[in-house]
Amino acid sequence: MTARSALRRYMLVSFLTWLPLGLAMAAQVLLMTERGLGLAQIGLATTMFSVVTVSLELPTGGLADVLGRRVVLAASAAFTVAGLALMSVSTTLAMFMVVSVLKGVARALSSGPATSWYVDTLHNIEGPGADLKPGLARGGAMESTALCAGVLAGGGLPLLVPPSLILPLAAPSVLGAVAAVVLLLVVLVALPEPAHPRRTLASVLREVPVTVAGGIRLAAGRPLLRRLMMVAAATGVVLMAIELLTPGRLAELAGTAEEGSLAYAVVAALGFAGSAMGSALVPRVARLAGGSAGGAVAGTVLAALSVGALAATAGLDGLPGTLSAALAYVVLFVGISLTGVLCLELTHKAVTASERTTVTSTGSIALQSGGTLANLTLGALAAQSGLAAAWGVAAVLMLASALLFVRMPAPTDSSRDRALPARSGSG
């Protein structure tokens, strides 16, 4: 396999991993409402998804480092198929709770293995000094492109499906399940792993906890990783502040909930396009900024300024308010994408191949923990003091996180030197 072939496969899998979720995203809340769930029940189902994802992030990351990337990615695709297929026919809270569990397991399983497969493969071809930025940037761009295309297609599909064939709002979930089947087939065919000794269930059960514990010690014990976890937590606060408060803001500007929902779908798609743009700009920004840390600072500052712009324009009404919110939303995701890809590169340079997916999962937990903190605090702050106050706090926190990149410790050479022999069945 060549580096170019590995990149093409990584980009394809990155796109297909997020396409099913994008297809189901626009209609899922409306589908639950149509099936009789109230807002409190929808929130309960969403919370179940978050709890399952956070609970399984490290165990599944350790599993990928023990069993190999392809097996875990294939399992993730299978759980996605089951979750979206069940969503399309669910009619009760209990069924949607099961859907959330299946989707949460799938999300936890998909956190990191594809990127780890690409990094390990590139190191195997070009050595541990291979430049990761271009490939990681293209993978991130494909993820954002998939979400952008998926949310637009999923939002428009219910208008095209005859009600006599299927409940229109359920059609995006069905199409998402089909896309996940395609992902499953591609993972099995396109992500070869080198031959490795057959493993028993007992050995897997013994090694996963050890790998998980090692990942936690790494994240807490290495200064570089500790700073990156803090950046991820700050990013999670900002993302939740946007996802929690923007839909209501757009509904207020549009005049009705239905029109606000459509406006949010369009703005979300533009945000994903902005994320793809940010990923594509990563190599150039890092070069102009003098390195990965400098590029991450630029992305963090850009994201903070965009949230500050949301706070500053929270009092605008009508078309000016809608356009300012949409523009800030797009710029925000450009900045977050820049920072995210460069932090991912710094993370992968700081760990061995056998630790790679576990540490990536630790970062995902930090991101979601920040989101949980924002969910518990910024919503109440917005209700009491207004949107400007909540977005202002998020902007200040994001701006402060840029200081974490100042004099950022360099990745240890020893971790990279050990990367190749330490690989556990990963190609």
C-alpha cells in the first residue's frame, strides 16, 4: 500500500462514518415529536446517548488498541445500522432509549480508530517522521463534508417521500442505515491490517483495562497531553453553548419553530462547510503561524472572536440578526476545525501506536465533559441574564484556552521511536 492509497481510504472511511449521522440529524427531533415524545422525553433520550458515549469512550478506545482498528470500526458501523434502522420504526420512549444506547455505542467505537489506522499506516510506509498534517486535514474535511451533505439531504428528503410509502420524517433514518451498511462493507474491504497472532477473549479482557489505565495515566501525566485535554474541554463548552442556544435564537428570528428549524438546518450545513474549509486550511495556517501550536492559537482566537460576535449581535432582529448569526456560526467552525486538527496531530505525535486510540478517546471525553458543564450552567445563565451573557462567558473561556499553547511542551522522541514495534495489529 502506498501513502496515497492509504490517504484515499482514510478519506473515504472518514466521509462514510459521518454521512449516516448527518442524514439522520435534521429530522431526528421532529421524528420523536411526531411519534408522541415531549421535550422532556427527547432530552432524556439525548442524555442517554451522551452517558453511553462517555462511559464507553475509554474501554472502546482500549479495545481498538488491543484488537485492531478495522474490527472496532466494523462493529461501530454495525451498531449504527441497528440504531438508525430501529429509529425509523420507533414509536415509544423505551424504543428511542434503546436507539440512543445503540448510537452511543457506535459513536464510542468510532472515536479514533480510523485516524489511528491512517497514522499507523503512514508511519509504516514513511517512518515515524511522516508529516501528518495534510492527511489529517483532509480526513477532517471529509467528515465535515459528509455532515454538510447529509444534513441538507436529510432535511430535504421528507419533502420528497410519499406518505403512503413511509412516514416522511423516518426516511432520513432509513437512508442513514443504508449508508452505514456501505461503511461496514468499505471498512471490511479497504482497511487491511497486518497479520497478528490470534487473540483469546481472556487476553483481550486482560489487556483492555491495562491499556485504558495507561491512557488515563498518559493524559494526566504528560504536560502536553494534559494541556490538550484542557483545550478539548474548553472547545466542548463552546460547542454546547452554540448547539444549545442557537436553535432558539434562530426560531425567534424566523418567527415560528418550523421556520426556525429550517433556518438552523441551513446554518448547520454552512457550519459544517466552514469546518471543512478550516480543515483544508490547516497546513497553510500552521506554516504561516510557525508550527502546529501557533496554528492552533490562531484557530482558537478565531473561534473565540466569533462567539464574541454572537454575543455582541444577540440584540439584532430580523434579517440582520439571522445573517450575523449565520456568519459567526461559519467562522466559529472554521476556527474550531483548525484547532481540532492541529491538536489531533500534536496528540498523535506524543503517543505510541499502542496508546493512540485510547488517548484519542480520552480527548473525546474531555470534549464531552466540557459540553456537559456548559449544558448544566450556560442554559440557566442564558435564561436569567440573556444569550449575550452566556455566549460572552463561552467566548472568554475559549480565548483563555489559547494560553495553553504558549510554550507548549514538545512531543517526546521516545514515544515516536516506540511507535512501530508497539503496534497491536494495526495497519
